[in-house]
Amino acid sequence: MKTQERTSGIMLAQRWMDEQRKQGRSEEEMMRTMFVYEDAVMEIITDEHGEMQIEAQKPEQLVIFRSPEERKDPGHICRCCTMEHDNEKEAMQCCAFIDD
């Protein structure tokens, strides 16, 4: 039986990192990137072994302001991992759920 569950913020950030690597971005370019998922904030850091990790941050409050100019139609792109899709439905479902 397949069960669908909500994808975690860390999993979405990891998918984003994987997709960026496929597109040729270096670790230096991705370092200190921050992610916001619901009320959680995460950041890409380097651990004691030099490996890239996603670390949860603990802000007291999180407020994001966006200007109207930023609201451009991105096309059929997953907003989590930036993968391109053939239609909007596939883009929205891309990182929304995972199958066990």
C-alpha cells in the first residue's frame, strides 16, 4: 500500500541542493543559502568533516516582505527544487508529497 505524507522542509532543501548540483552550481555558490518552510528556517552549512549539511535555525519570529514586482509568473517550475515541468499541476505536485 502506498502512503502519501507531507514532504519535510529538510527534504525539500535537499532536493533543491541536488537539483542545483545537477545544474552545475558549486558548493561555494550554495553555501549560506537559507530556506523558509512554513515557520521553519534552514541554512546550508559545512559540518566538521567539510560536508554540506542543512541546519535548522530557531528564529523567534519570521517576517517576510515581498514587493509586487517580485511576483512574476515563473512558468511551470517547482518552487521548492526549481525543476521544470510540462504543466502547472506537475510543478505543484513535484515536492508536495512523497511515496513510501
